[in-house]
Amino acid sequence: MEEIVPDEEVDCVGLYCPMPISMTKEAIDGIKVGQVLKVVADDPAAEEDIKRWAKRTGHEVLKFEKEGAILTFYIKRMN
């Protein structure tokens, strides 16, 4: 699988709900359609929250990685 190069990155490590979602939403609003946002978080709830948010808002989670407590999402802005 080829490496995904994000256009923007959001670090939510150490932050808990609802901050990872609100920071992700704000960042995705700041990039162009087709660009990729990388989100790094360590809130266990973020895994489901961000995946659900992306689906609900029509954005695509290109890749999700979990390494220990660190969750990394690559989200493509679709609209």
C-alpha cells in the first residue's frame, strides 16, 4: 500500500471528547475537497466517534492505524 501524504495534520493527543471531533471538523473545513487530513488521538472513544462522524458527514477514512494507545486517521475531504 502506498504511503498517504496528508495535506494537513491535527494532533489531539491528550484531549478528550468532544475536542478530537471538533478539531477534526474545524481542520477538514480548512482544507480543499480531495485533500487528506491526518488526525492523531489517544482518546479511546475517538476511534468510533471519528469513524462515525466521517461517515455521517460524507468524508472518507482512507486509513486507520492503532499503535498502542495512539489512533491515527487519514480522512479525505469529499464535499
